[in-house]
Amino acid sequence: MIEYFTALVIAYTLHGHDIETAVWFESEKHCSRAMENRSADFMYDYLFDLYGNDISMGCYTTDKVSKLVRPRVRPN
């Protein structure tokens, strides 16, 4: 099994420029936990207040491998 890095991405538009800010996590589980704990809410809310509702935040799996999980060898 292969696990991929996941990024928590906050995307917004500033003066016609698309901006993406990412925080990298080793797994999707870690990223989801950060969102569940509302760890990024302060930054999201601050940007929302400044630039309006043209903003989104989510966890996105990348194509970069974080680790290989190899199956255990079963005894004969």
C-alpha cells in the first residue's frame, strides 16, 4: 500500500490573482484531524473577512509518496 502526502490548502483570490497556501501533512488522516480540530479556522476566518467569500479550504492528496506500507509476511 502506498500513502501520499496531503496538503491542507487555503485558496483565495487577491486582486485578480489566484493564491494557494498549503500546510503539508504526512497523511490524509493527519490533515483531516487538523480540519476537525479547527486548527486553521483563525487564518481562514481572517482571510474571509479581508477578501470575501471567494475562498475555500480543504485537504488534497498529492502525487508525492510519503511512505510505502508493505504487507507483513505470513508464516508458512
